[in-house]
Amino acid sequence: MPELPEAETVRRGLALTVLNSKIEDIEVFDQRCLKKHPGGSEDFQNLMRGRSFSAAVRRGKFIWMPLDIEGFALVMHLGMSGQALIRTQDYQPESQVRLQMNLENGLQFRFSDQRLFGSLMVDQLQPVEGNSSGYSPETEVQTEIPSSVAHIARDPLDAEFDLDSVKRKIKNRTAGIKHVILDQQLVSGVGNIYADESLWRARLHFNQPANSISSRKLTELFSHIKDVLSEAVEQGGTSFDQQYKNINGQSGYFSQNLNAYGQTGKPCNRCGRLIARKSWENRGSHFCPACQRIRKQKLK
DNA sequence: AACACATCCTGACTGC
DNA sequence: TGCAGTCAGGATGTGT
């Protein structure tokens, strides 16, 4: 499932292929991929046709591409199974393509999505607090953010990520720590895979009450989160099944480095005890029952 | 404010 | 072999 590293791999790919090339035509095969676009399919096509993208920006798992109309951007979220594929226009048809756009440079942008949790929309940009709104190193610094993304917190790889502020907020939270780090309004970019991996590295149980974790331990956890995310970016993301691909349709390699997620029944790489999987809050949580125990007292 | 829970969706897999 | 049921889970909205 696409999380920050997968979104970043896609963002990079788009930045290298689709910028500054006019959108010549758009075909919508399934309107449900535009359910977040207020005006529907026809309005989407009218807004996009003849325009071009000036940058590819990411915050957390959201990607947006400002258009050459002042103040608007295409916003994309891959959801559970979304893929942004860049093909030549004569490339073979692929399954689950919900929408495609032909560009003047001969390439075709395909939005493929099995489960339709992903979405595309054209949204208005608004000014952001701070120096930049998201990550877009190939182009000039972006200072605007789509309205629909404005509530999403900065991610741990963002230069303006404020660890102290996040830690202060966590001190008020009684929910399990995994629930808290999956809250995109507190810290963005972390999903089920990297949450399990980070907690494994920090030796924290997913249901350890967040407010029982010491400041020092939280710092350690966020250091692991940052490491896991950046290592996965280097590997092109995690392809655990057929759901995540880069813009060329290729898999990422981080799945070879997983220590917890999907490792049920395999020995823990630290202590040898078998990794367990528990269903928790409608998700699978993978952990080592020996290394990651709930502590009753305040965690140091 | 934080929490708990429902909703969206379809292909792969499991068990009878 | 076929069919029904279960599972995968990110974001959002509602009610408490």
C-alpha cells in the first residue's frame, strides 16, 4: 500500500516526465476516481485540457502538481491500490486504468486503481505557513498548498517537521502509539507497513499508550521512523503485492528489508522469537512478542 | 479535543 | 469446481 516512500518514488518519476508538457486530451473510464472533484468528470476535463504541470510536490502521501493556471493544482492520492503510470501513447492497454491523459511530449499518464480508494481532483492552492509547502527539489520552492491537503501535517522527512511540537501533542494522547503515528494530522506519511517497522526498531508495542512513553523514547521512535522512510525511499518503496508500482510499472525493493510487516511466523531478526500478527483497530499489526511488550510503568 | 466506529472498494484467497 | 465469505486498509465523516 502506498505510503510516503511509494508516493515519493511516484512524485520523482512524475517530476522527470510530465512537467511543462501540454495536456492534449483526457479520457475518463471510471468517474469514481474523480469522486473528490466537486464538478465531476466534465469539469475536470475542461480544467485540465490544454494546461501543463509546473512542479510535482509531495507532503506525506499526497502528491500535487500545480497547473499553469494561477492558483490551481491537480491533487493525487494513491489510496490503497492507486498507480500513476507513465507510458508511451502506443503502449499496451493495462487493467484497472480509470483515467488517462495524453501529453504533448508523446507520453501518457495513466491512473490505475483496483480498489478505488485513490483519487484525483483539481483543487485551489492557498498560501502555507512556513518556507515551503512540500517536497519538490527539482523545481523552485513551492509556497502554496491545495486546500484539501492543508490539514495534513508535515512528514518526518520535511525540513520544517517540528519534532518537539509533535511530541507535545502526543503527551495528550491516550490511544495506542501506533494509532497516533498513523494520524496524518499529527505526522503524515506513515502507514501500516512503516508503522510496524518503526515500532519494531523502537521495541515498542503497538498498543502502548502514547502518553506513557517518555520524551526520550519518542525521540528514538521518530529517529527510527525517519530512517525507515528514507531507507525505503532509497529502495524505491515496498512492493508487498501487485498494488504498488513506480511510474514505469516496476516494483520497489524495500520488502527485502522488512523485519515485522508480513513476517508472521518468521523468527525475529533481533531475538529469534516468532513474529506475531494481531488484528487491531481493523488493521493487521505485526510485532515481536518478546521485544515489543506493553510496559505498565512510564517508559524511559 | 480525542475517541470509536462506519463507509468507501474489488481482487485474491480460504473453506466447505 | 464453484460459490460464499473474509481480508487487505487510508482517509473521512458522524456521533459521543
